[in-house]
Amino acid sequence: MATLKGKVLFITGGSRGIGLAIALRAARDGVRIAIAAKTAEPHPKLPGTIHSAAAEIRQAGGEALPIQCDIRFPDQVEAAVGRTVDAFGGIDICINNASAISLTGTLDTPVKTFDLMNQINYRGTWLASRACLPYLLKAETPHILTISPPLNLDPRWFGPHTAYTIAKYNMSLTALGMAEELKGKVAVNALWPQTWIDTAAVRMVAGPDAAKHCRKPEIMADAAYAIVTKGLGFTGKFLIDEQVLREEGVRDFERYACAPGEPLRRDLFLDG
């Protein structure tokens, strides 16, 4: 069976939610994991820090390197990648998970918020991928995986929150372009959830009761694991978590539900 044993994983925004779940799934294979995220001290409204994430990773069987890093700043990203290589000897997988969200219309989106979303989402994705690339090119089966949606240009996905959609779709455009640029050298894919996932961001946007309409972050973690354990030929794809796992033979999805039996909410950018 495919395994990540012996690999080094660099992940942005991995102190909580989907990013932490991906790291914990990889940790079960004994992976060495660098957590590059902003939260080093406990936040009054958000769970988890890079240090609590590192402790969970170690408990799950992996090695952990917590790095405080704001991916808006190239020097911090490059320093984080350098620390990872110094500690672990290289990088095999880059997970671009860090993201900012504001589901607001144009007049209700401050310029500061517009800049934050674009700097973190697609610029940060590009910076992290670029900084990891020299080491990925030396790896045996390197992979870049970005948590971003398929490129659905239906105007209804733009109208309510143009700024956020642009920032998120640009992450996907980065994945699309790099997949073509690095074909045969580094696999590059994007992954998105079919339903809402129970994260701090979803609760912030949709309220505390949103969880009963969500799946657990573990579904994204299992899908991400299935993707990054594939070879270089598996590249340039926009993937949905449930679709990935069905192709892996998974049939029981109730185990991922936060409240089994409750209706699930379909995620943004997905028709049907």
C-alpha cells in the first residue's frame, strides 16, 4: 500500500482545521512535518497554535517543526522553508492550505480585507510553492497540493463575494499553471470539499450551529493523503474530496458527518 513514510511535508496554516487534519493523517506514517502558521500564542476566538499542533503531530507518530510564519512576507516564507530543510534535509510535499475569507459584496469589503485575502490566498500559495520548489525538484515523488476549488465561472459564484472568489480562484489558477510548468517533475493538484467542513472559518461565517450541516476535516485529510501518495503522472487535476475517496473504494461517508442524519450543505463553487 502507498505510504508517506520517510517524507517531509511543509504545510501552511496547519495549526487548526483542515490543515491540522492533513498533518495528523500524514503523521500516522511517521512523516516529518513543518507547520508554518501565524498563531504562536493562544487566540481568544480560534483554537490551536503551531505548538499545540506540533504536540498532536508527535502524539500521532510524526515529527514536528512548529514555525511562526506569515505567508504574506517572502522573507518569512523563505526562512520557514530554510528551517525545514535544515531540520529535515529536504521537502517532498508542499500543502498550500492557508487562506482568508470574507463573503462580502464590494462596498462591504474594506480594501484592507481585499488585500489580506489576495496576499494570503494566491500570493501566499505562489510564494510557498516557489520557495519549496528547489527542494521538491530534488525529491523522488514531489507534490504540491493546494486547497482551492475547481474553476467554475458561473457568475453566481462571483456576484455575492467577488473579492473572495477572485482570491480563491487565483489559488486554483496557480495550481493549473504550475501543473503544466512542472509536468513530469512535480505533481500539482487542487482539492476542495464537496460539503461544508467544520472549521473555525465556517463557524465564523455561518454561525455555531453550522457544524450539524458539516463534515469533519478528516474527510479532506483522507482525500489529501490519497492524492499525495500517487505518482508524478497524477497531476493538473481539480479534485473533490468525496470523489477522490469513492475512487479509493470508500463507501461509508456517514462516519465523516458531524451530525449523522442531518442534511449536509454543499460547498461554494460547486454546481448540482
